[in-house]
Amino acid sequence: MTQRPARRPAPRPPEGTPAPAELARMARAVLAGAARVARWADATLSPGPGPRRDRDGSASDSGPAANGGSGGKDGSGGKGTLSDAIAQQAATSLSLTPDQVRADWDIARLAGLIEVHGDTARPGWRLRAWNRDDSAVLRGWVAFFDAWSIAHPGPDGREPSTVAEVVSAMPQVLSFLQLSAGPVPVPQLLDLLEQRVTELRTERCEIPYGPQPEPVEPAESAEPMEPVAPAESAEEKAESPAEDTALAPLLDWALHALAAVGALTCADGQATLTPLGSWAVWVKLEQICVAAQSPAGNIEQGAEDMLRGCAQLRPNAARAEYRAWLAARPVGSAVTELLAAARGEDALSRGLAFEALRVVGAPAEPEIRAVADETPLRPYALLWLAEHDGHDPEDAHLVLTREEATWLWVDTAAAVADHGEAPLLVRHLESAVQPTVPALLDEVRAVGHPRTVQVLVALAAAHPDPALAKAVRRAAFQVHRGG
């Protein structure tokens, strides 16, 4: 008898971690300015009476241009930035300076309160859920926390590669702070940072590019030679990064940048994670643990290959695989990958993609609403949204029209025909919403699914009733002939 692997118990945050509602309150406080500017932009710049302005602030006919692509009439910069006119308008309305407005706008973009699509900026789903959904608020703050080095760029005059090394090393510094559960002297953090930077340089194993000079044999001489100090090796140089690169100022920058996003406090020569920062680091460590426990080893695969790998797994095992795959990549790109896989020709991958999107949950909602008008994805999207809105999964199918339900029936039958067994296809016939087989065949022919002929041929070959099989074959022939 096969033993089922023990399920990993749901992890609990460290003792003393505030409740999610309290953490969300802290996150709202950190992002209050960004939310305020995002709401102002939504209310003021959205299309409405009077001169129409896009949500990025660009006016259609009159009024100030906010941003757009490369340089509007007022000289605005890259995509998603505010023009001088719109920044001044917001500053006047909110009693801020234009620089404060721009800073809050940039934070709103990093936290997902504002989303930039091409040349247009619009309110993100997190802004809509800001007052009612604590998880949306916490996800927004974690996105801002992840972008701390973007929100507060490195100091001028520093070697970019060294700044990048410090950014790469900071997760280990933060993990040490989280495990310490209290103040840590900055010199101790500097020692840890130096060690981690040394490891990063050693892992790269950089060697000089190009041909190296041959070693020269020393000539014999009667004169005694002066001892020559050996040249410092690359490893020895890497062992003293503080002398070569002055990491102390970069650590100071990193700590103050993380303090600015609300992850830690730094005073009296010591750094301490805030409750919000401690929780976020714990979440990151848990994600790494989940990713490391991928039951089927599909973490590094693309969405389509991952879904194929999950096709033979039981539902619980497949969900565990989806969770591990999702934990290893940003949510936004994961959702995009899954929807791209759902648009492919494999109907089974389409169904599994939406099962994986159920594991994603609320962050996938805007993208799923956006694809609900695509015919192949519409039934899946409507069912996902119905369940997300609180419908019982058993009753979610009631949101589908008869045509949408028939399309879904054909699509599911195509998945069974490609990957299942004949008896399963016969049983699938019983799940049709039509009361009789002739009614089903009429409606299947009417919806125009591209796999209709193949599904009907497979069903006719699998069904044990000769009369019914003959009727199904006739329907397949008529569809093939365009009837």
C-alpha cells in the first residue's frame, strides 16, 4: 500500500508577530501618502464630465498633460511619470509640494496602487480593495519592501557593481536581524555584509579576460636577489572588501532606505526590524521553504511544462506543486504565464491553468477579468470569478449561459479525448446541461468550438451504444462539411 507523504503543517509566524489586521494597519500608515495621491488621481484624472483626461493625466483635448511616453508637451519624462502641470495640480489640491506628490506617486506605482500599461496609468486592484482587504494592503507593502533599492537609489559616485552586490547581500542581513529578534549593532551587520559580499565574489570566480603571460624563470645571478613580496591574489583582495569598496557607507544607505519603507529602525548605532519588517522577512523565508519542497520538481519549468507535469497528479499534490511554482516567481509574471498557457491549444492545460490561478487568489482578479471576453477563456474566467466572489463551487456553473456551458463541455471533452480514457469520455456525456443527446449535438454544432469534430469522433468511437455512436458520427460529419 502506497504511503502518502505527510503534509507540511501550515506555518505559524514567530511568537509576538501582530495579527494580520494590525500589520495591515501599519502598512496603511506607511503607504498613506501613496494611497492619497492614487485616490486623487483616480477621482480627478479619470474620464468624466468636462475635458477628458486619461488616468495617467494626459488630457484628450485640453487641460494639462500628465505623462505619456517620452516627453509630453510639458516635457514630462518616461512612462508612468507625472507631468509638471499635473504634479502642481495635485500639490495644490493635497497641500503638498510637487516633489512630495512625485515621490508618493512613485511609491504608489511600486506598491501596485497605480498600474502602468503602455502609456496609460490607471488605479490598481489594490487601491480598490485598500479599505476592505487586509491581504491586499500587505501584498502592496511587500511589493514596496521588495523594491526598497528602487525607491531609494544608491548613493552617487559608487561603483554600480558594488551597489548591486550590497543589494544582493541584504536578504542575508535581514534574515540575521529577523532571527536575532532584537537590536543588532551596525558593526556586526557590517561584518556580515562583508562576508556575504566576499562569498558573492568568490562564487563568480572571476578571472582576467584574454591571454595570460607565461611565467618567467629567474636568471641566475651572483648577486643576491631582494625578496619580492608576493602579489595579492584575487581571493585575498576579495577577503578585504571593506578596504577596497568602503561597504560601511553602502550599509548605511541600505539601512536608511529600508527604514524609509518601514522595514526597520536604525538609531544609536543599532538596527531593529519593525514588526512589519520581521513578518515580511519571515514570509520570504517561508516561501523559500515551500519552493524547496516542490513535490514533482517543476519549479524551474515554464507554466506550460509545469502544468503538463501536474496533469497526472492528484488534486492535492497538484495544488502543492502550484504553490511551490508560484512561490518561486513574482505573482504578476506567474499570472501572465498561466494565462498564456491557457490560450494554447491543449484544453487540459487550459483547465489546469485556472486551477493554478485559484491558488493565486485575489491578485489574479484584474487579469482574469480582462480575459473574460476571450471566447476560449470566458467560461473558465467566469467560473473563477464566481468562486472568487463567494459563490459555492457546486453552483458556480449557474453564472454561465447555455452557450458558454456547452463550449466548456466541448473543451473539457477535448482534454479528456487527448489525455483520458474512453470510459471517462462516455461519463463526460452525462455532465452535459442538455437533457437529450440530440439537443446536445445541435448545440455543440452551434457553438463552433474548433475541436468539435475531433471530440464527436472520439465520443462515437468510445460509446458502447451503436445507435448513439452512429448519431454522433453523423453529427461529426455534418460539422466537418460545414453543416
